[in-house]
Amino acid sequence: MNKVQENKLSMYYAVKKVCQDNNSIWTTFVAFVASFGLFDIIIGVIQAEVDVQQKSTKGVTRGKQVKKVTLADLAFRVAKALIAYAATTGDEGLKGRVNFSYTKLTRVRDTVGLKRCRVISNEANTVGAAALADYGIDASDLTTLTTLLAAGPGVIASPRVAIVSRKTATGDLQKQFKKADAVLKDKMDGLMERYSVSEPTFYNNYFNARIIVDNDGGSGVPPVPVVPA
């Protein structure tokens, strides 16, 4: 959210509070009730979009790395057990198929590492947990490896998905601000004229709240609105 939007959202909050504080005045004014309800809903949508936009992708990327290492650790352990089993049974083909170093599982493109871990998992399931039990691998290890592999594509894509979500939220914000402005200008501002004489304090506070104040800061967090007395 940019500075202009921050200042405008602060204005929205101020208008909302003035209206809520004077609810008893307009609660039977059907057109105003409907307009304010729509305005309040749009503010909620804007805040939800801001929450998405401000989420950092660092946590997602870090989570992806942790899951990648967890998968590689287990796959490497299973591969070592398979190599030992192959040496015992004289299966040189099996040994060659799963003989990956740890770096060949971790310091490669994500899709390559995932593919190699899948090879190890397939070979282990072919041999079977019973045969690998004496080599330190049991059925739960093979099940866990299968589960981690199934989640692999989603884990790889997660940082990109987070970036796309933030970009989408940024575009949606512009639309929601336009909607809120339209409700204020085309509906609520005009309807307030009903109270220019009968409720001058409410009327003046409303239009004072409608003034957009340039709040410098750039923190990315909407400033707390100051509601006129």
C-alpha cells in the first residue's frame, strides 16, 4: 500500500468512527444505513488485502528450505541403507541407482533434488521395509518419505505463490479504494445534507473527517485516524 492509499484509508477510518459515534441519528435513514454498510464492508476488504500485501515471503522461503532439508536428510539415510543392502546382496545396479551424495540431493535445482529423492523412495519400496529393517529403515520411514515427496511440488511452488498473492492483492486494493470513494462521493456525502441544519455537529464532524491528511511515515501501516471533536 502506497502513501496516498495509507492517508486515504486513515480518512476512511475517521469517517467510519464519526458515523458509528452518531449511529442513533441516522439509524432509521434507510439509504444512509445501506450506504454505510457497504462502505464498512469495503473497508474490511481493503484491510484484508493489506494484510496479504504486507506478508513477507521470507518465512515461506525459509519454510521451503527446512522442508527441503528434512526430505533430503531422510532420503539420504534411506539411500545409505539401500547401498549397504545392495553390497550385501551383490546388487550393483541398485547401488548405482541410489548412490547420491548429500550435496547431489540438496545443492541442485529443486526439481532435480525432488526427482532423485523419488528414485530413492521407489527403490526402497521395491526392496521393502522388511528387507531394510536390519539396515535401520522401517515402514514408518518409507511412509514418511512418500508423504514428504507428495508435498514436494507444493513446497517448491510456495514462495512463487506467495509473491503472486501479494501482486494480486496490490491490484485488488486499487479497485477497492475506487469503490469506497464512489460510495462516499456518490452516496454518503450527498445523503449527509439531510443533517446540515438538524444535526450540524454530526454534519461538520463528518466532512472534517472526509479531509485527507498527508501523514508522512512510510511504515506501510495505516496511521491511527484522529477524529475531530
